[in-house]
Amino acid sequence: MQQVSKEYLDLIPNLFKSFQRLNQKTSSLTHLQNQLLEYLFMYQQPLAIKQISEGLNVPKQQMTDLLRRLFDQGYITKKQNYHDKRSFVIELTEEGKTTQQEKWSKIYQNFVDDLSKLDSEEQLDLQYAMHKVNVLLRKMEGR
């Protein structure tokens, strides 16, 4: 049990560093701006400011300036919430969607470049190991 915990805790910074390297220079936006756009991109629907704030664990006061900047840059739109006329929903514009698609394409290409450093057997080992980790983590969550 202790060895499994150690390997799990070692995996987290390794994955973080790897993804950070893959993600490097894929966007000119700040980390938080990217996070917000990724969040909207993941949900593929308009979200209330409160939903975004809670989902990203960012105070609503900080969201105001962040949303204004993304709106000014043409990445998002702000519309009245049909379900609650007192609030607004945020949605990606076509430019916002394109920006995210291009970013993830660059990340994918960077990953493919990294994979080319492994021989075919190592690539299969990595694929199996990642698949197995994903399956077991889902099982631990009860999914």
C-alpha cells in the first residue's frame, strides 16, 4: 500500500512537468485566461459566471476583470441568462473556439514529437501503462 501511494505521488509532478512542457508557448494568454477558455471549451455550452467561478475555484471579484479582458480580446461573449434574468452566461466565440483547437493541436503535436523518442515497444508499454492507470483510477472513484 505504501509503495502504491509513493508511485502515485511521484506520478503527479511527472505528469504536471510533462504537460507543462507540452503546453509551453502554445498560447499568448495568461495561465488563468487559458484555464477559463479551456473550461468553457470543455463544457461546449454557455455557463453562468457563478458556475465558472466555482469550477475554477476563482473568486467572483477576480472573474470580472478576467472576463472583461477575454471579452475585449474577442474570445468570449456575455449574454443574459435565460434561466435567471439577473445573471449572465459566458460562451466562447468562434475565435475563442479556434484558439483552443489550435492550442490543443500544438499540444498534440508536441506529444507526438516526444513519442518519437521512444521505440515502438516503449510506445506500447506507455500506452498500456496509461490505459491501466486510467482504468484503475476510474475504478477507485466508483465509475
